[in-house]
Amino acid sequence: MLEQLGALARVEARRMFGGRGLYCAGVFFGLIARNDTLYFRTGESNVADYDARGMPAFRPFPDRPHVGGRYREVPPEVLEDAELLLEWARRAMAAGSPIKARAPGAPRRRSASKSRRRTPGID
């Protein structure tokens, strides 16, 4: 799969979710997970293509089906056609979001919306 996607400029795979996240020019647009299944990012412009083929969403936590859903499994006929795969990858990149780079080894930043747990009786 990565070989086929190599026609895109600067594609790289990074470890995540027990699989690999796919990035191109700083945009997280896909992932490879669960027995080498390829998933691409969806948005308003491309989700209908996946819906029409009944392609399932990536669910990182099987016990929480409401989590996830922005990434859909790439249909077999797309995987078998190199030009079509690149077209779908480009559309996934357009639906993706830029990822801010952080220095290697730098701690992840906590979301401002998440509150820290406090131990009762300790200020």
C-alpha cells in the first residue's frame, strides 16, 4: 500500500493505534490497522463514496462504537487500481487536518477542555 501511495509527495507512516498513521505534507489522512486494512479520512466531499459501498468506519475501541468514524475502510476495487487509489488518497488529504509537529520526545499537550482529577482533600 505504501508503495502505491509513494507517488504522493512525502508520504510517511508513523506508529499509532497499534498500526500506522499515514501523513503527507503534514496532513494526517489515513491509517493502516487491523490486519493491514487501509482506512482514509472522510469529510463532506468524499463520505458518500464510502457510504455507497457500505464501507465500515474505523473504530479504535470495539467496546465503544460511538468513538471514531472519520476514517473509513478503502474499498477493494480502489486498492486494486493504482490511479484510483491516488485519487481517493488526495481526497482524503483534502478532508484531513494538518498535524502540528512536536519535537521528538516532547510531552503531549493536554487538552484545555479536559479537567485534571484531584485527590479529595488536597488542594
